[in-house]
Amino acid sequence: MATPKLESYVDHRIMLRVSLRESAVTAILRAIDEHGIWIESTELTDELLGSKRPPSRLKPVVFVPFTQLQYVLGVLDEAAPTIIDNAA
């Protein structure tokens, strides 16, 4: 099975853990650049901005440097063959 590329999760829901947080956060991966990722996460935005959150019609994105990521969890396409499927 090929290693999934982070780019394949752009505009999809992921779970990630940022080193400054105690728990993982669910987010939509919006973009990847040379130094990190841009995510859309209500939970993280509320934590960072509190009462200064922009109007609900706006969807802020948060930049997370690769150096602050502990892990990223994405879901593979369920229809894709897995190692177990190939062994049968």
C-alpha cells in the first residue's frame, strides 16, 4: 500500500495534535505550504480567539507549523484495497 500524501487530504476532515494542546483537534485541511498547514477548526479558533471570534459567516483558518504537529490522522477511501484485502 502506498503511503498517503498529505496533499490528498486538502479540503477533507483530519484529526491532528498540536504540541501546545493536551488533546487532538478535528479540522478541515485547507492548504499546505513549505512550513506547515492551514486548517479550519471551530474548536481551535474558539480556543485562540475566544470572544474576539469573527462573525459566523466568516471561516477563519489557522496556520500550524510542521514543527508543532505531533500527528495528523486522515481517513483513507473505504473502497480502496487494503493490505488485508490483498492477502485474500
